[in-house]
Amino acid sequence: MIRSTFTVASSVPRRLLSFSSTTMASGPYSFNVNLQLNLKPLGSNDFLRTERISFENDGNRYEVDVVLQDTLPEGSPKGTVIATGGSPGSHRDFRYISNHLQKMGIRYVGINFSGYGDTTWNPKLQQTWQERLAYVQAVVDKLQLKENLVFMGHSMGTEPALKAAVQNKDKTAGIVLVNPIGFHPHRALRPFFKIQAMYYFWRLRSIFGGVIDKIVARSEFDTSVVQADFPQQKPFVEKFNETKMRGLLACAGKDPYIGMDTSTEFVSAFKSRADLTDKASKYKVSAVIVSRLQNLPSETPVVILRRLESRLG
């Protein structure tokens, strides 16, 4: 363990971000970043568009009218950030980051999964991890995104982000995983059997219809959680380690949903890690665990933006 201290000066309303962190690293020990950024949230309905995507999974073909937040539909020579939110979550998870990326001239594409955000629920979908990966890939193919991509995910959205990056390794610059899930169900999902029970109720909806819908109010969340393959992330991390892609792993030490043990185990699987520092560019992965904060997408956007700028700016 390496103790590091850093200060980020930001113009987020009434907030000066100053905190200490604990990171797992073998490189430089500390850094001090002073940034003056006018971080205002992007409007929830700004740059929204609907695209019909089609994809195959498990022998079935699906069509979905996916709602995207696409800040530069004409494309950007600097690159594109493809973002997947948590469960439940949407493009709004990254509203501070997306606004700044747009001003930097970097394209931001926020994906709303079926039943999340502004995308309507498709009852034919099963919410498996293979299906969600195919969903993201369909968006990438539909928008013809071909180079300098960064896949960014938050919480449950980090699983498809990691896997999509590996699947598109030849055109991907890196990944940003914010409060990533680990290799086993995290504390918010315990006891796991309760969520599994809700999922099995949900599977009976075709028989009992509206009765089940009333019982399972969070069907999309429960289904995506049960269908997530936590251990299956390991081979994708190993494949990532073999590529030239770069990464940022940002974890909140006081995250009420994902414990520190889950975060440290996950981060430790990535090779060539370094503390966040201006001198850390030679390292493949930057890793930071912010000990005093809970929600990194809204509380520490400057940390994430700093690394995105170094990748695409």
C-alpha cells in the first residue's frame, strides 16, 4: 500500500476537492494537481438521439431503439468516449464529464441500455452480460466508431466497458473504470439469494403477467445483477494486460455499495500500475482509491478528466 496526497481545485459549486488517497502502485508515490475547470453538468436532454440497433445473441436477433447522448454526431479527430452507466443508470451518470469532453472537442456517446434512462424496455431481452456486450458493440458498429476510442463505465457499467474495449482492442486507446465491480458480488448485493429470487420471479412474468411486474419493481436491475458474470472479468483483464491500451481505475473508499476489499482485489489484477502523477505516463494503468468520497462520477470529475485529456486531448 502506498499513501498519497493530492489536491484538486475545481469550480464545482461550493466544493473544493482536497483529499488523501490510498493506491496500489509500484511507481511514483504522490502527485499534486491544481486545475481550474468550470465544471457544469450537461443538460439531461441535450444532444439526445435515437438509433435503431440490431444484434444477435444466444441464437436470437434483437432490434432496439436505443437513446444515446451523442455530443458530436459528426465525429471528432481527437477520439470518442463511449460511456455505460450502472444499474440502474444512464447517460446522466457522467453529466459533468460529458460537458467538459464536449467543450474539449472529444466526442461523448452515453449509452442507455434497454429499460434504463430514456431507452424503453424490450421484454425480449434477458440482460445477460453477453447480451449487454453485444448491445454496446451494436452501438459502436452503428456509429461506425473506428479509432481512438475510450470505453468508460461506472459500477455495473464497468463490466461491458472492459469487455467491449478488449473486443475492440485494435481501435481502442484505453478504458476508464469508475467504482468498478469486482470478481464476486459486492456488499450491496448481499445476501445474493434475495436478488436471485427476484430474478426468478421476473422469469415468470410471461405466465403471471402484471402480478409479477408489481412484485419485481426493479426487474432490470435485478436481472442485470444476476446475469452479470463477475469471475468472467478475470480473463478479460488478462487480455487487457496483453494489449497496448491504457487505463484509469478510480474507486471510492467510502462507496456504500462496493467495498474496499472488492476494489483492491480487482485493481491488483491489472499489471504495470502506477499512482496518478504527471510522471506516470510510462505506466500502463493508473489506479487510485479515494478514501473519503462515495460517488466518483459526480464528486471527482477532475481526476477522470485529467486522464482523459492525456489520452485524447
